[in-house]
Amino acid sequence: MSVGWFKASMASAIAQLTRMACGLIVLKIVVIQLGVEGVGKLGHFMNLLSILFVFAGGGINIGITKYVAQYENSASQLARFLSTAWTYSIMVSATLAVIFVVGAQAISIKLFGDSQYQNLIIFVGLAQFVFAYINFATGIVNGLRQTQRFSRILTIGSIIGITPCYFLVSHFRLPGAVVAMVVLQAGMLIPAAHELRQLVRIKPCQLTFHREEASKLSQFSLMQLFSVATMPLVEIYIRTELFKSAGWESAGTWQGVQRLSYAYLSLFTSFLAVYYMPTLSSLLENKRIIKYVLRTLGSILFVFGCSAIVIYFLRDWVFTILLSRDFYIAPKLLCYQLIGDFFRIGAYVIGFLAVAKAATKIYVACEVVQSLLYIVMFSLFLRIGGAQGVFAAYALSNFSYFMLCLAGLMIYNRIRSKRFI
């Protein structure tokens, strides 16, 4: 059992590192070809894609994982659920496609101030059909605990997706960069379809819709909607305000730093999603839950803190290699960014408790509070410190949110303890 766990862990680590490396390579290509200003403009599309990739098909990936695992030993229930999940996914994707096709011009004007990008908006809106299938397939693979299959999907998909990226960006500039970002995600389609075919067969002509199963999935849609819509939309707002106050170059510098943060934060969040949350979900005794959360919190913050220190002292090398010298920010501002990331990952550890226990209302409330804190802090510091104030706002908002999460964990502990007295 330990050998199997080790192999699965290594495969998962390799897959996540490969995906992170491919994302950074694409970012580097964009930096070389389009410069800081291009990264700033591309940032809106990055946020739009991050929203669509997670929410495509209704954002039910985690829900599929949960109920596939639950129905694994009941063939009839599993078939009923998968048929409903696939129908649900198609319906949501079709609705999103209509919104993006019909509203392409309005979305382009809202994000960029003109309508020249409406064709790209339509392209992105249609691409989410592919994302929906990938989410559906990987949800089943994870639900059946096929870790090595999931790792192959990530690894092979990343390699397939990155192959045409340099050609697209160098020949078609910003539109090519948007297509490259879509292709990087869509590269998982082929391995996902192959791996899913080995596990289960879905017959499109026999799709059915069961209200009870759809109701269960809708709860996960609500959670994911707030998860993917709040922070990316906040970042779009911040980037727009930075552009208005300091131009696309400042917005691009901030965007480049954010992408680096997402890269190393994804390594930690993938661990939390793959190993931490399933274990947390299985725990019922209050003392064991709190002990496990605090132990994981201490370990994650220690490892992340050490990583942040290394990044800080190697900052010149990191920025030059992964981005370019044009993305240089003052050590003080980088310090703010790393401090904000430190408290952000700590809040994730505590916040995953709400996901593990399917506490939809608490999860939604947390996402809204986190976003409001960031907006308020940003608006305040933008007036005081100009464009550089966004980094201080990031640090302070994440620290405040982390303290709120700790307070919430203490309240949760008290309530649970009283129930069992």
C-alpha cells in the first residue's frame, strides 16, 4: 500500500510540476513577444479563462468526484448520476455559449474599452465546451481514485497544449496569445477522453435528467460560481483601475507578479485538494478534525515560509529567468506580495474545511468577504500609495482574511464541542 501511495504521489508531483512549468513557459513567451504592456492586456483574458475552465459545465468537477466515489459500488446509481451530470454539464455549457456569443461585443467593450476583441470573446465562449468535457472526465477519474490516470492527463495534456504556443504568439501577437492559453488548457482533451474510455462509457443518446441528482450538483455549482467569479472579477477591476491610474505597463507588472504567485501557490493548493481535503472529509470526531487542520496549517506555513524566503533572496534571478528585467519590482513590494501569499495559503488550509464538509453558505460567505476586503484595501491604498499600493493592499487583506478564518475555526470548534457534551 505504501509503495502504491509513493508511486501515486510521485506521478501527481511530476504532473503538477509539468503543468506549472508549461504555464510559466507560455508566460515567458508572451513576455518576450508582447512585453509588459501585452501581459497587462492579456491579464483580462487570463482571468476570463480561469473562470471558464473551472465553471465550464457548471463547475461540478468536485461534485462529480464526491458522488462517483459514493456510488462506485452501485452500478445503477452511478449510471443514473453520470447521465444526469453529463446532461447538466451540456445544458450549462450551452447557456454560457449563448451568453458569450450574444454578449461578445458588450463584454469586449466592458473589458477593453472597444469591440475589437469580440471574436476572441466568442472563441473563448465556445472553447468552454471542451473545458466542460475535461472537467467531467477528470471528476470521474478522481472519484474512482485513479491518481496515476489523472496525472497522465495533466502531464500529457500539458505537453500537447504547449506545443503550438510559440508559433501562435509569435505570428498572431495578442490574439495568438489568447488562443495559446486556450490550447494549453484544451490539450488535456485527448488524454482525458482516452482515460475516461478505459473506465466508463457514456452513451449520448441515452442521456437523462434526474432532479434529485441535479439538485445535489447545483450546490457545487453555487460554490464554484462564487469561487471563480469573485477573485478573478476583483482582479479584473484592479487591473482596470491600475491601467486608468498608471497605464498598461504598471498593470502588466502587477499581472506578471500575480502569475508567478499562482504558479507556486498551485503546488500547495493541489496538495490540499488531492490529499488534505479527502482525509478531512472522512474525519467525524471534532478533536481529530481540529488537530488535523492545525497540524496541516503549521506544516504548510512552515514549508511555504521557507520557499518565500528563498524566492525573496533569489528575486533578481527568478524575475529575469521566468519573466524579464522589465518586471522588476522593489524588494519592499515583493515582500508585501510574499506576505500576502503566506496568509492566503494559510486561509486556504482552513477554508478547505468548509469544502470538505459541503458547507455551501459558509463557503460562499467566505469568498465574498475575501473579495470585499481586497477591494476595500486596494481602493484605500491606491489613493495613498498610488499603483504600488496594490501590493500592500494584497498583504493586509490576506492577513485580515486569515485572522477571520482563524476566528471562524475557533467558533466552529466551540459549536462542535458543545454538541457532543
